[in-house]
Amino acid sequence: MGPRPAARPRLAVTMGDPRGIGPEVVGKALGAPLDADITLVGSAHQSGLSEAAAGRISGQAIEEAARLALDGKVDAIVTGPVHKQALHAAGYRYPGVTEFLAHLAGDVPVAMMLATDTLRVVLVTTHLPLRDVAATLTTDRIVQAGRITAEALRRWWGIAAPRLAVCALNPHAGEGGLFGDEDDRVLRPAAVTLGAAGPLPADTVFVKALRGEFDAVLAPYHDVGMTAVKVAGFGSGVNVTLGLPFIRTAPDHGTAFDIVGTGKADARSMRAALDLAVRLAVRR
């Protein structure tokens, strides 16, 4: 007898907000063969729903997908785009799906990674006004994000010795305090603790990462990290939640209510999220 075939990865895929492009991109992305067993969760009904009703459907789908993963019935979940305002209207008052899943998993510490084929970026702070970033950014917070990142790179990506870089907060990494002291006072001690490079200015660290010098970059705030990922792979980026006891990926776009029903929705990011979930599940 030959070796027993490996089991196919099992994925739970949520449809996202039923009023948005989630059902369309899920359908398109699953139109090509995928070496996985898929469980669809949610609703594809798009019209006539109130904001709260739509939020309730998408929130319950996330809860069900997480429950399947925590019970060991699926190996990974892929979540379709949701509308935060609708989730809030339905009583799911979290900053985003990342924080929602962290709560469902037992309030575990998590980190948000955006990944393309050539770049991985982890956001140390996420949905904050820019004016609040410097006060929120602490050495401990950066170290925690870095440790979660390094563990995920080892466990899910199979990288034995992850190479991390810390992206600076200020222009030219503060220029010796001339443009702010946070890089020397807060970010550099975190980089030393993690054994990471940096802090390196934003206008160089992502170029170095794209050249293969680093396995992931820790970005101090949302837009500096998101912009780098969007430029590196617009339409094919994937959101990955690190630190959960299960794999979670998602497309890096929103509900795009303005193009619902036009057939114009681009499914590349959803397909990339499915493909990455499969690769990580197989490696895990």
C-alpha cells in the first residue's frame, strides 16, 4: 500500500456584509479550483436589509466561523468584507474584525498583518486618529507585536529565524531628535529587545523588505503600513490575523457599496486570501 493521502484543508468562508461585494467576490474567487473543502457561512441576499440586520448577519457569520475553527471542524477561516458601522448597529462594538476575533478566541493578544507575495507588514497600532498614535505607541506594544509576528512566521510560514525590521515613526527616524524623540526613546529599545533592524525610515525600510532583506516590517501606524502594502500589490493583498489559535485571512478591501450589482468587483484579493489560507493550513 502507498502512503495515505493528506487530508485537504478545511476552510470556513464568510460572505461578509450581504449588501456589499462580499458575496460577489467569494463567488468569483471560488470559480477556479481550490484544493480545499469549503464551508460557506452567511447570506448572499443583498437588498432591502437595514444596517443593523446586515451587521447582525455578518457578525453572526464571523462568530460561526470562529466557532468552527475553535472546535477543530475547520483549519482556517477566510472572512469577507464587512461594514464596521453596520456591525456597531447590530451590537458588535469592536474596532474591527481583528479585535472581534481576538475576543472570540478568549481575548488573546493579536496583531494585524497585511501580506503580498513580496511584502509582509504588521501594524503595531491600527484604527486610531493620527494625533493619538505617538501616545499609544509604547516599547512594550511594539515588542508584543514583534513577538507575535516572529512566532507566526515560524509556525505558519516555516521561517526558522525570522528577520524583522521596525519602521520609524518620524521622518528620517527622528534625525537624532530633531524631528521627534519617539524613535530613539520608544522604537529603538523595542528593536533591540526583538533583535530587529531599526527603526529605519519609512522611505527605505519597505524598499529593503521588498528586496528580501526582512521577513516582515513592524509599522507604527495604519496608513504607513497599508500604503506600502497597497503599492506593493494593489488588488492582491491579504489581511492575516496573527496570534489566534487558528488561521484567519481576509481580502484587503471593503464592502464597495458603490459597485454592488455592477459585476465590476475585483476578486483577486479574495482569491489571494483563500490561497494563503490553504498554504498556511497545509504548512501548519
